[in-house]
Amino acid sequence: MTKKSQKSFSLAIHGGAGENVDKIRALEKESKESMAHVLEEGRKILAAGGTALDTVTLCVKLLEDNPLFSAGYGAAANAEGEFELDAAIMDGKTLEAGSVAAVLNIRNPVDLARLVMEKTEHIMLSGIGAGDFAKAHDIAMVTPEYFKEAHEKVPHMIERNKKHGTVGAVARDINGNLAAATSTGGWDAKMPGRIGDSPIIGAGCFADNDSGAVSCTGIGEDFMRTVLAAHIGFLIERCGLSAIDAAQEAINYLVKKVNGDGGFILVDKDGAVAIAQSSKVMRTGWIENGGETHTTLQPKIRADRKR
Ligand code: ASP
């Protein structure tokens, strides 16, 4: 590793993977502009010496507030028309983590997940307890109308009847600390009470300074069965794989084991970025070692699933 890469920072974000190529392509310009903006906001923090944790929190929050993405404001409703949201955050330096599952009326679930990490001795809160905890702290609450408004205001922006749509961010700061965060409304018309991979540490979100930071998107059940985010960390730390090799190996594994549908973003301990998918498209962007900002709907590392 060069001196430059030791002192530089990396950041990657995603706005969900999917199969509806036409619909996602129709929003390509808006999606890429939004992602580039989020990356530049993240760059400001990292370039000023800020932490990976603050960066992924801010990036996910900005994505949650954008109706183009199916988390926070633009989240999909469950079968009863309720907006039950999942989110997680993990600090690669300490292995501290926080997550919330199926929470109602929370504007930015990533903020609540971070609060769980910082203010409790637990990792995951759900149900009434999570709501009470949010109310007792400085967490922005909204009504269901807030989420409905996003759907009504910009129906063309929401990929309806899709099975998935999630946001995430992973970062390495100039001190070599890693962090990951993931947030979602889950599947459109999911069963009430259903919880996906996003708030499950090791499935949809993982960070460890000894390996990498990972955020996943796709059919959550596929990522839970394969514990994919932690699997990637294992490939790097225990098998000594590079970010690109670990990403290719992991996406192959997802397809081989469960014909899994989705993708992930990865920043490894040295700041290398790798993004992989088995879905047809994935909205994603990255900055590697303080370099240029990139966005794409077609990450290069792929595994083809049976359709
Ligand atoms: N993984 C998320 C879930 O299953 C959905 C997504 O990534 O789009 O809840």
C-alpha cells in the first residue's frame, strides 16, 4: 500500500438493485445527479478528516430524504399500506453496531440505528420499544402522510410493484477506519412485520477495519441465507482476497447457493472499492482513494442468475 492510499479516503453508495431496466433507465439522469451530489457531500466530510461513521450516516440520510430511492421518504409500503422501515449502521473500528427493524413514523431510520448503537447496550430495536426510544430522543418523527406524499408527488419516480429498493453507504476515512450503513422500506407490499437483510448485521450491512465495509441490496432473504456481507469480510480477512476478487467470489456464491438477486458495495481496509451485482441494474456511485466521482447503473463485477 502506498503512502497516498494510507492517507486517502474512499466512499461508495447505492440506491438499490433491480430487474426493471426500463424504469430505472428512465430515471438514469436524476439518479446519477442525486448520487453524485451525495458523494460530493460525503467527500467534504472525508476530505476534512471526518469519520467514516459520520460520512455513511449523512450519505444514507440524504438518500433517505430523496424520493427517487425506496428508503425513508420514498419507501415502499407494506401490504396494509403502512411504512415499516429497516436500517443498520456498523463501525468497523469498534465493531459496534445499531439497527432498527419495521419501525413506523421515523423520518431517518439511519439516525435511529446510530442512536441504538451509541446510547444502548443492544444492537437491534423493533416495535413499540423502538418507537418509544425514538420519541425519548431527538429523532425526527413523521406521519404516514409524509411517505404517502412522496408517492403522490412523484409517482413516476417510484418503481412500483418491485420487490426491492434500498440505499446504503460504505466508507474508509483518512485514519483507516471503516463504516457501513443500509436503510430500506423493504419489498413493496411485503407482509406486515416482515424484516429483511438490511438491519441484520452480517447479512445486509457489515464493517470491520480488518476486512472491509459492505452494504447490500436485493432480495433480503437471499442475503440472510448466505450471510453475504459478513461472508465478504471473511473472504478478505481470512482468505486474503483483494476487494475485486472477494466481490466476484461473493456474487458467484450468492448465485450458486440461492440464485440470489441483488448486489453490494464494498470498500476494503486499504480503500479499494468493488461493486457487484446479479440483478440487471444497480444504482451506484463511488470515490476511490480521494479520486474522481463515478456513478453507474451497471457495475462491472457480475454473476448471471437463472431467470
Ligand atoms: N434488501 C432489501 C430487503 O429485502 C430490499 C432491497 O435491497 O431493495 O428488505
